[in-house]
Amino acid sequence: MFDAAARHLNFRHAADELNLTQGAVAQQIRRLESDLGFQLFTRKARGLALTDLGKKYHKPISRALGMINDATKKLKPRNSTITLSMTPSFASKWLVPRLSSFSDAHPNIDVQTIADEGLASFQSDGVDLAIRQGLPPFSKELNAALLAPLDLCAVCSPGYAKNLGPNLQLEDFTTLQLIQDSHNIWDSLFEDADLSAQTRMLQFNQTTLAIDAAANGQGIALAPRILLTVEFEHGRLIDIWRDTRSNQGGYYIVYPLKIESKPARDQFIEWALSEVENTKWPK
């Protein structure tokens, strides 16, 4: 209490720091001065001033409290930090809605996210792990764990779906308003099936924008199922068709093979895999 008053030179400010009343602080200081037999503060109209004896008394007390604080910090576990790299769409549609769940389960792990389409180098950028869409095999220098298969879904808003027929086939989509991202998957689907779109597509450079456009009733988007969970849960999108082609690839967690084990990184991987495994998908 004396240290707080000596630092602030104001009983009210010291009381605010200690969550006490100003009167309680002043009373304790008077009691300390009585026990010591000398005055620690000179009371002024606008605050306090340490007496010469008060200054001499405060210096060793301040050092001692500093040593106690340092010792306490060394005993407390330090927060670990992990740096994640992923595409902006994956970050916004999958990670961000779930990040509080990870923070609640692992309060001592700080997560830094780099949302970028570029590949992580793992050396110069300080990235601990990346989540990327692709097909194995990956580099021999990387560990890779499948987070979720791509499982492409054609989706639209419930309102838009009211004007569509049941049991849609791929050829039915050629005359509908389609929404496409930079992966151009509608084009590749039609090309593989020797079909061509009869209407002009809405084109976006990010999957998340295509998903949002579909949720706003602007057409039908084709997106990985893992990016659609929040929209499904809130009823903003419904699944009207599924790409059943084999070997679509998926989302993989990748990290360097030769870098030593990092508990925070491993705990994030375990959490992410569990999140996907426990996801409840609409029937």
C-alpha cells in the first residue's frame, strides 16, 4: 500500500490501483507512520510528497517488490505463440468463427494468423503451420495431415432454391445463375462433362465472396463443404448438389518435418482435427 501511494503520490490513485477506498489507504499510511515513528509523506493541497525519510524507505521496498514480481513471473507459465498461415477464405469462414473455442481450451496459447494466398516458407516468415487446399503428395520436407476432404457442394439461399426443380443434375446448372471464384471449378466441371454454361457467371477472386453472394440470393456457388458450416448452421445456405468426382483433394495441415516438436502447434492440430470430426453436417 505504501509503495502504491509513493508511486502515485496520491491516495485516491493508489486506492484505485488497489481497489480500496481512499480513506482505507490514508488510514493504513497513518498507522504505518505511527509504527515507524516518523512521517513518510507531506500532505499537500494537490496530492502528496515523500519526505526525505520516505524516499529512503521507498527505494529498498520498491526493489524488494520488484524482485518478488520477477520471481512470480518466472513461476507462472509463459504464453506460447503459434503463427498460422491460411487463405483468407479459410480464415474467415472456418477459423474465425471457432477461434474462441480454441482460446477457451488453451488460454496460454496466443494465435497469430496470416491470411494470405501465398505459400508459407516456414523459415523466413516464422510460420509454424499452414492450412492449404491441395492434393498429396507434398514436399518430402513437410508433414501433412488431412483436415477435411474438399467435398464440393453447390449451394444457394433457401429463397433462391424455391425456384429450382428437385434432383438437379450437372447439366441443369448450365442455364442457371452461377457464382464462381478464382478456382473456376464450374468451368472445369462443365469441360469434363462436355457442357457449356448458357448464362454469364458472377466471378469473384475469393471463395468467401462467392459464398456470401450465394447467401444473398445472387445465384449458386460451388464451394468446399468445410467452408460452409456456419452458413448451413444459420440457414443462410442449403446444399442442392454434390460433386461426386473422386480425388478432389482436400484441406491439409502442413508443417516442417525437421523442426523440433512445438507443444502449442501440436495442440492446435489436435484441436482442429477434433473440430472437423465433431462437426454436425446437414442431412
